Amino acid sequence: MIEVRDLTKRYPGRTAVDGISFTVGRGEVVGFLGPNGAGKSTTMRILSSFMPATSGTVRIAGFDVFHQPDEVRRRIGYMPENNPLHIDMRVRDYLKFRARLKGLGIGRSRDRVDRVIEQCGLKDVEKRIIGQLSKGYRQRVGLADALVHEPDLIILDEPTIGLDPHQLRSVRALIKELGRQHTVLLSTHILTEVEMTCSRVLILNQGRILAADRVEDLESRFSQDGRVVAEIDATPEAIREAFRDLPEVASIEIQAAAGSFQRVALTPRAGEDLRTLVFEQVRQQEWNLRELTRPRLSLEDIFIQLTQKNKRGGL
Amino acid sequence: MNVFLTLVRRELGAAFNSLTGYVVVAITLLLAGFGLMDIVERLNSDRTPSPIPEIFFADGIVFWVTLILTTPVITMRTFAAEKALGTYEALMTTPVGEWQVVLAKFTGSLAFYLLSWAPLIGVLVVLRQVTHQPQLLDPWAMCGVLTGIACIGSTFLSIGVFASSLTRSQIIAAMTSLLIGIGLWTMSLRFSQTDTTGDRLGRLMDHLSVTHHMQDFARGVIDGRALVFHLSVTFFFLFLTQRVIEMRRWK
């Protein structure tokens, strides 16, 4: 659906996007993740053929964004950053206006507007002026606009920014729903959002792609070598004694925790799951155990790791 | 074509949905009211008064003040506001051509401008009824006046649309077109008042003088050269606007 090759965008004195390449297949929901100023919006603007790249090629559904912009625009539903809307128009009129601009006939645009109003839950507000709607509803109007001409690809630039938790939840659910029928590319700097809605993630920093993988694969790739953490009620010496001779354990760290408990972190020698082993030991020694986990690195940790590594490399 | 009409409708809608639209209409009416006072005064004092269109559109400054003040306000919104709001990005990522957008914004502005003059035409018709002197308001002269309002308006509006495409600030857009408008008017006044017999440059400037054009129009003389002049200037500025949009896009 999207093929990006060596895409570069330079502004005077600054390189916003620095030779990125990636592909997105039909039906994927891909998250574009990166701190502010990473080049997400720039990339999306180029993809939607709002502005040209300095070099590199972008093809959407087989059409080049530079040479066949109208073909590309017909196939893309693009919601720009901050979701700009004509705030003096009524919801239905606005969607109809947008449908007509996107080349739908009068009858067809009426049908499609009915459909997206229903799909995005705008039935109650269809006659209201957009300027008087809450941010959550406005966001839905933006989504409805992106959908109205049945595009193959939906590009959403920070679709959930500034929403309250309720609105966040409903807009995310809507995006997830869209992912069943459309290819979706969305940008965000909220990591949980990617975990919740996307099948694949592209991490962008300073105009470069740092990582591109499925969310689960990324997590396992960056997980902390299967480390296990347990809180055990025993003296540090006794704990050290009990685990020292086990061949599976590579190293052990003990820290005092609240009460008489110790927080024990065990690293396995070859990536085994140490949890059953720890539980077995605890039972044999008849200790008290109040926690036993294998901490999973969240996308957030991966992101921080990646972007910091990059920063250090740059210095 | 249908998309073009949709865009024009949107432009008109935006004008009527905003306060500025009504301010423009109010200014036009207020100034027309002053003009009317002037006309009544002249009709009462002169034994052989000039025809009304000449008093109003050629001799007086009311028409010019109205034109110069309202056209920048009508056009300042066209591109600048959309850019500031970000809807410009949404607009330009639909399969709508640049020329379509430029022409629609211009046409919308022109339609609103002509609508804002409509009440004045009513005023003149009433005046004709009241004075019982049909020769003061000749239908041909009225046609000339309408052509003049449209033609000269087009020129000023195209300048305004162009100014709006240069910036994302409506104030800067309005100030720019106001300055160009005042410049054009004062230059025209200056050259239409000089004695132009013989001097080639003087004659040329006289042909280019917009106030001179309006004097002709108000007498019911629809001069082809004036029409061509205003159409060309309008097209020229719309062409520049399209170039600006294209350039900004591919920068």
C-alpha cells in the first residue's frame, strides 16, 4: 500500500526526514512513533502529497505522490495535525462539502455522509455547528472526513492529542474498528496508543527510523534477558545460599524491601523462565513470597532506550 | 465544475457566517447613506443637477472609499485564514486543482462584493421615484455603473486575493491590499486630473486611470479598453496567486 524509499526532506538549515525507507502492506495498522520534531508530520505531509520530498520516492497504491498526486489524493483519507475543521459549519454540511471536494457525486456523497455519521457516532450532533462541539466530537468529525470517500489508506496525524480519557477510549476504539477494513497509518507520541491500536510500529527520531517491527517482536527483542524479580521474606544470606548453586541462575541481586522482605532479581544463564524454579525454592525453604514477576519491557522503555542511545551516539 | 460551485458556495457561506461579512455590508450601507445625503444636497441646491450616477460614482469619493475599504476586508480571509486554521492543508490534500481553488475564492469574493452593493442600487431606484426626473437616472448610465462596480471591483478583489495568498495573517493581507488600493486610487486621481493633451505618457496614464474609467462608466459609456484593462489586471493577479500557491507547495 505504501512504499517509501530513501525519503529525505530538507528545510533550510535543517533535515527533517533523513533517508527513510519503509513499506506498509494492505490492511495493516501501523503506528508512527517519535518525540516531537522527529519528522512524523513531515513524512505524513509528503505521503498525502501536500508537499514534495527533497529526494526519494513514495508510492501509494502504486501511484507516485509527486507525479500522480490526484490519484494518490483520491485514495487517501488524511487528517492533518490538530485536526483543522471549518468551525463555522454544521457537521453534516461540512462532511458533505468535503465529500464533494473529494469528487463524490451529489447522491453518493449523501449516502456516504449518512454512513460515516453513523460509523463515527455523530448522529446526535449532525446538525450542530462544529465550533460548539467538544474536542472528542471534533476528532470524530475529522475521522469521518478522512473516511468519507472510502479511501484505501487512512493517514492520521496525532488523532488523539488533547482528549480526555473517555474520549481517548472511544476514538481509539474507532481507529481500531477502521483497521479492520482499511490500511491505517497513524502518528503519536503516546506509546500505549500504539500498543493498543497498532499491529506494527515504526520508531522515528531525528528524521531516521530507529526500529520497525511488530509490537510483540519489538518487546521480546528488547526484553531484559528474562530477568525475574521476587520479593521473599528471608535474610539476604539465606537467599543467596539457596540460589547460588543452581546452574540456571547467572547472577543474583538482593535489595532490602519494605518490612522484612528482600527484593531479589535473578538473571538466567540462557534465557530460561526462572519463575517456577524460584517458586520451588521458596516452597522448599518455607519462606513467604509476596511477589514473583518477569518484568516485561514496555514500548515506553524501548522507546526511551532507543532515543537515548541515539542521542549518545550523536554526541 | 460542480466542485467549483461547491467551493464558491463555501466561500460565500464563510463570509455570511462571520462577523466581518456583516461589517462589510454595514460599512457599505453607511457610506452609501453619506453618499445619499450628498446627492440630496446637490439636487436641492443645483438648478441643473448632474445625473445621479455621476454625482455618486464619478464626482464623489464615497464609491472609492467604500471600494478601497471593503475589498481588502472581503478578500483577507480567502487564503490567510485557511492557512492560519490549517484547513488549507485539508483543502489542498483533496483532488482539487490549484486554479479551481483560486478561481473559486475570487468568484466567492466577487459575489459577496456585488451583494454588498445591491442595497445601494435600491437606494438609487427609490431616488429616481422621488425626484420625478427620470433623466437624472438613465438606465444606460445604471448599466454603466454596474459594469464599473463589477470591473473595478474585480481588479481590487484580485489584488486582495493575491495579498491573502502571500501570508497567513489576515491583518497583513488586508493592509497589503489596502496599500495597493490606495496607491492605485491616488495615482489615478493624480493622472486623470492633469492636462493630458499631447503628452504621450500622460495620455497612457489617463487610459490606465481607474477613476477615469469610472467617470466613463457613470456616464453610461462602456469603453472596451477599460473592460480589457480590468479583465487583464484581474487575470494577472489571479495568475500570480496561482503561482504563489504552487511555489509555496513545491518549496
